[in-house]
Amino acid sequence: MPAQASNSPQLILAFDYGTRRIGVASGDTLTRTARPLTALERTAALPWPAIDQLVQEFRPARLIVGLPYHMDGTPTALTETIRQFARDLHARYGVESVLVDERLSSREAEGELREARAQGLKARRVTHGDVDMVAARILLERWLQNPAAVEPSHAPAPARKSGE
């Protein structure tokens, strides 16, 4: 599925990859807005059938994947796994897949949801799935604000500086 020309409106899907769930959000470049979609439960295998369905339904021009780093910028235990997930998305769907720094996105999502609950905008308790979906939305909003601040999924991992 080829990507649309970059100057035409594009629909985007974003993924917040976790060990138990993958949060998913959608957005578009015309309105520059994003919304949480779903949280896909993880087992030992990735939920490819559910991802297949989302990609088929939304037909995104680009896929955004949150890339975890420690606060000091060093990779986490999941960083390389998530790089591979982004490469797999690109290979599987033929859609550009880019990586966006996800530092503090889950914490930001928790704060937003806690505030919404305190204001009565969210009646039920906040679940981990809610946090994952909102974190995916935050990743997509970060990309919409600065599309140049990405790492292509097909690029090699950045070289580490000596002494790291």
C-alpha cells in the first residue's frame, strides 16, 4: 500500500508498544489532530491479526512507533525490540514507519486521564489500556508538531558515543 504524496492530507496510525499492550491512536495531517483508538492485548505473540485489521480499515499513509529511551538518552531493554517492530510494520504493510521518542508519554497520559477523572469528564476508573491509547495519541501529536524529529525504522540504530 503506497504512501500518499506528503503534501496531501494523510491518515496516520501511532503505536505505543508495551510488553502487555500496544496502545493505538489515529490522526491526520489535515486537521493535525489525533485520538486514541484501542489497546491491543499482548501475549507471547504480537497481535498481528488485530493490527492487520486496523491497517486495512484505516489505510494509513504512515505509521508512528514510540521509541523508548531512559531520561539520559540511553536505550532501554525494549528499544531494539521496538525498532524491530517498526521494521516489521514497514515490511508487512509497505507503509513508511518512523520512530518517535516516547520519553514521558505514558506519564503525560496518566496525568491527562487523572485530570479528566477529577473533572468528571471520565466516569469510569482509568485502566492501563486507557493510558496506552492516550500515550499513542501523545506520540502522534508530537509527530504532528514536529514531523522532522523522527528516526526512520529502516535506518540503522544510531552509533553509541565512546564511553557509553
